Amino acid sequence: MSSPARVPLAPERPPGAAPRALAPDLARGVMLLAIAFAHAPLFVLDPEHGSTLANRIADAFQLLFVTNHARPMFAFLFGYGMVQLLHRQAERGQDPVAVRKLVRRRGWWLIVIGVLHAVVLIPLDILAAYGLAAVVLAGLLRRKDATLLWVAGVSFLGATALVGAAMGYVFTADMPSMQVPLGATPWELVGDRLTGLPYGIVIGTIMVIPGVVIGMWAGRRRVLDEPERHRRFLTRAAVITTVVSVAGAIPLVLIGTGLWTPSGATQWLAAFAQPLTGYPGGIGMAAIIALVAIRVGRRPGRLTTAVTALGQRSMSLYLFQSVAFMAVFAPYGLGLQDDLGTAGALGVAAVTWLVSLALAEAMRRAGYRGPAEVLLRRLSYRRSSAR
């Protein structure tokens, strides 16, 4: 039996290509804002607290552009980054087996860091799920495109069914998507988190696999590294995915804001339509940012430079978000979980992102990499691996 077709380790790079492309880092910086918007509202105990109009607008914004959008965008960029790592190591002469081991080693350490993050800080970790995805999917890095697309398609159906069922339950039960149990004692929190963590990691991994695989497919073509070459494709992808995503979310927006009360079956259909279209919408956000990068990359301004610096330190500043949210919402911090609704939580998310932006720019000017990135690199790279 003949071995399956494989792709080359790295495509040919054009002469004079920049060592680090703008679009991927810019997208990762913006991605952290989407993650902040997705996570902050989960800390409030009463999403309806405060201005009803402001909370309705915030709910609509969440369903149109954040819920089930931030995660696919993160997944897409994570998979894209796996291929970027593959290319860098191939250019340094590493063989495929060594690179695959490196990817898996990084994945295992991401799981460790993610578990510690979930136990010590908040049970909203996404690092462990991506670490497990890296371990599971490392073998696909050199498989043919058809294999990637099949895996993406099959996993997309499973992930959408899972998320849609969760969304349907949330709306039919008339309850918020998640509550962070901050009222318990520290030991009770640790026990509860350790008990549910393996289940959460597996479910989270199932949810992110489609985006990771599509990111690997895009990484092979350097879609974000060379956006000028792919401008037409990026434009079409951005327009189509955004239109489809918004259209698919509108029914749930109408339900969530109280403007429409459909029958049970219709409500469930709306709950499945939102994640079904949200997946491509989240990936389309990366395409939009790549198009922006074409324009701003010619003469990067201060904001572009700062957001890029944030994207280069995305793991460190993602962990900073958890610290900031605990300080703001937890009873042993400012205790604002009882005083803010969804709109107020989005305000906290925006301020947190701006603070992280300032921190990233300060680290850039001082010549410091993100501490979490440095730690992961030291843990993952062995002397037998290329540096």
C-alpha cells in the first residue's frame, strides 16, 4: 500500500521576505479584545443589571460578533501558528519527525499551563484545549490538503452540534451561558474545577478542532503572511463570511433581546444557526484584519505597532485578562460581579484590553518578550531541538 501524499515542509519564500509578517500578529492582538468581550460577561451574576437598553445592545453585539466568533478566530490563528512553526523549523533544517515532536511537546506544556490557569485563577481556560488539539492534530501537519478539509468538515459538524445544543439549552432554560462560582471557599473552588476540568478540556478541544485545521490549511498558503498576494480571496472570504454570520445570528439576537418569542422547535433551529454561521464569521474576522494589514503595513502607526506587540505576547496578556477580571469581579477584589450587567462587563473588557495594549507596548519598547511565551519556549525546546 502506498503511503499517503504529503505536503512539503515549507513552501518557497520569496526573496527579501520579512522574517515576521504583520497580519498574524495584528490579528492575535485584536483577537484578545474578542476574547475579553466573550469572557467578561460570564463573571456578572445578573446580566440584566443596569440600563435595559444598554444591555440589550450589548447582547445583540455579543451574538452578532463575539459569541461563537472569538473561539473560531483563536482556533484559526492557533492552527496557522502551528504551520508557521513548521516553516521556521524547516528553514533551520529540522526534519519532520523532530518538528512534530516539538509541536506535541508544546501542546503538552500548554495543557499543563492551562490546567494551572483554570485551577488557580478562573475555570474559563482555553489554553489546555488548544494544547490537546496540538497533540492530536500534529500528525496532520504534512498530510495532503484533502485530508485537512475532510477533518475540518467532519469536526465542524460535530462541534456545531455540540455548541448548538448548549446554546439551545441556555435559551430554553432562560439562564445565562455560564456562572463563575466565586462565592465558594478556595478549596471548594479547586475541588470543583479539578472535577470538571478533564470534561471541559475534551469538550473545548472538540469545539476548536475545525478552526485549527482550517488555520493549518491557510498557513500552508501563507494567506496572512502574504495578504497582498491573496487580496481577492481575502476580500471574498471577509464579505461572504460576515454576511452569512450576521444573517445566521439575527434570529437568536431577536430571541435574546426579547423582540421575538418563537415556538420551541424554531428556537432550537435559531440556536444551531448561530454557531453554524459563527464559525466562518470568526475566521472571516482574521481575513478582515489581513486586509487592514495591507493598508496599515505600509506606514504602521502607533496603534498598529501596539496591537502587533500585543499579538506577539498574546498568551501572556490572555493570562493577564484573567488576573484583571478576578481583581474587578471577585468578592475578594472590587466585587463588581453584583453591580454590573452585560454592558458594564463589556466596558470592563474594553478597559482591560487597553491596559494590556499599554503593557505590550511597554514590553516592546523595553525589548521584553511575554513571560508566558518565554516560559513555554524554554519548556518546549530541548538542546536536541533546533533553536
